[in-house]
Amino acid sequence: MTRVVVDTNVYISALVFGGVPQRVLELISSHGFPLYISPSIMEEVSGILAAKFDWTKEELELFLPPLWDRCITIKPTIRLKVCADPDDNHVLECAAAAEAEFLITGNAKHFPKVYKATKVVSPRQLLDAFASGAEKS
């Protein structure tokens, strides 16, 4: 089963703007892929929505719990220092702890292209990969 971790920026884009990031979350859900998340990712999403997009406590409580309920929460015990932006290491730590096949991010340049078994891809790359895979079936 394809294990997936989604970066904060993809959640934010899906919730605020929709589009490709929202389609990625729908694809993950429709295929039943295990979607892993860490408390630090959840906190970051909540904090950014409140600080940068003026989401109220009520909006956060309305929209985030149903999203988090679809995820498997994991608490990474490893600490990495491999991302170009040190603030992104916690996302890769989640992917490593989950043994995720994919880490989906809008900031792929901040991450290694591959870390152990995890491929770092953009939302568009994931959709394209599954579209071409469906065509081959």
C-alpha cells in the first residue's frame, strides 16, 4: 500500500485555494492510501491558517479535525538535518518514520529528491504519475 506524507504547504493550498493540491488530497483519499501526519505538521498548518489567512478558531475547529481524522498520526523519534530549509526537516522526519513512498510538497527544491525509500514529488508530479499509471492499466 502506498504510504504518503503531505507537506504543510500542500494542505494550506488545498484548504485555501483548492486546485491541484485539493485534487491530490482527493486522490489519496479515493485510493485509500495511508496518509501520515505528525503533530508538528498539524500545528504548522493551524498556525499558518490563523496567522497568514486570518482563519478564526471556529474555522480551524470546523475544517481541520475532519482532515486530520483521515490521517494516521505518527510521532517521529528521529531528527534529521538534510533539508535546504531547516524548517522542513520535521516533514521529512514524518515521512521517514512512516516509511512513506511519497512526500508531496510544493517546495521540492528544499528537500532531497529521494530520502531512503521516500520520493519527494510536487502535487502535479503525483497527479501526472497516477494519470499515466491509469492509462497503462
